[in-house]
Amino acid sequence: MNFVLDIFKGIALGAGCILPGISSGVLCVIFGIYEKLVDSILNIFKDFKNNFLFLFPIFIGICIGVLIFGNILKCLFSNYENTIKYVFAGLILGSLPSLFKEANIKDKFRLHYIFYTITTFLLALFLIYLENNIASFGASNISFLFLFFAGFLMSIGVVFPGVSSTIILMCLGVYGLYLEAVSSVNLILLVPMGLGLVIGSIVFLNIINFFMKNFSTQTMYSIIGFTIGSTFILLPNNFSITNILFLLLGLIVSLFFERFNLKDNRH
């Protein structure tokens, strides 16, 4: 059961690499695997068997989400944009209680920790403003090095919760090229971007791992701010009974995954 659930989590992470406004890091937080995922990747050879067994189904799911279901999810997002946004918003909101609990595991709550949440919340709103208002910079010369650089910067959105990798690709003017490459499995474009993504992920995972180990509580409260802020890009202004029901559906699904995560932590 856990293997299947981890595959579905991976599919969602793959979708997060494609859909505008969705952060793969936030999805990792929602599913309760963010810290474990970082630790497993960076220390894979210390306990190779267990780390591999944890990462393998997630990796399979990511491949499925990107290569197979990416176009389907993009189509759903295009035709049922509001519905999908409300579902994702529900997923995010459902993760907040467990995030606050996890933030206070190693240290008691202190009032000044809210400063970290407010700061990253405002930063998330600023990133949303950029995504909505800044036109893409045209990439007139698409070279191997440029695509590698784009993949490297894209890894920031994959690693850091609340930061959408799509905004980075949009600003570089290669988001449309990226979607086309994924849908057609164009290795000429995907290989340099993939190399940049892998190397960038290692670099930024080490950075986030340093903060998780040395400033765990502060980092978690910063992640909470990004997570709350990311809901604002998902919620359109046209509220309706149907949309609220889909938000509640996302909330229930999020709590469902949290239930299984709690069971896993007890073993």
C-alpha cells in the first residue's frame, strides 16, 4: 500500500514540475516527505537499501507524472483550471496543522518565529506578482549552456517549497519550449536541462539541509510562510459552492495522506 501511495505522490511531484503556479517542494511538504526526501537523497549511500526503497517508487511516479500524465494534467488544468486550483488549495491548507506540529518538535514556539513566516509569506506574494506581471525574457539563442543554466535555476523551484519552477522558466523565456520538449520527449532539449536540474538540486538540497539541521524550527516556519502564500496563486476570485466542495475534497485528501504518514512514523 505504501509503495503505491509513494508512486502517486511521485506523480503529483511530476505534475508540480509542469503546471504553472504549483511548487513540487510544497507538494513534498503536503505529503509529509520533504525532510525525509532531502535526507535520503543527500545520504543515499549511508543507508543505501532503505533510502533506495524510499526513493524508488517516488522516482517512478515522477517519471509517470512528467512523461505520461503531464499532458493530461495540463489539459485538465486548461479546461478545468478553477476546479484544479481549488483542489490543490485544499491540499495545501490540509497540510498546515501537521506543519505547525512538525515545526515545534525540536523547540518550543517563540513569538519571533512568526517573523520568518511573515517574511516568506510576503516573498511568496512577490513571486506571484512576478509570475502575473513580468513578461518572459526572450531566449533568442537557445544553446546547450543556456538550457543547462535554465535547468539549474529550475531546481530552485523544485527544492524550495512555495517557489514555482514555472516562474523561473517563464522569466527565462523557455517554459513553452520545456512543455514541448516534455510532451515530445525531445532529448536534445531535455538532456541539458536535466543535467542542470540534477546538479542544481544537489547544490540547493545541501543548502536546505544545512538550514534544516542547524535552524530547523526557523526553516519550518519559513516553509509555512511559503506554503500559505502559495495558496493565493491558486484561489481565483469566482467563489462558488462547487469550487468550495472541491477545496474540501483536496482538504480531505491531504488529511488522508497525513493519516498514512502518521502510521509510517510509528513503525
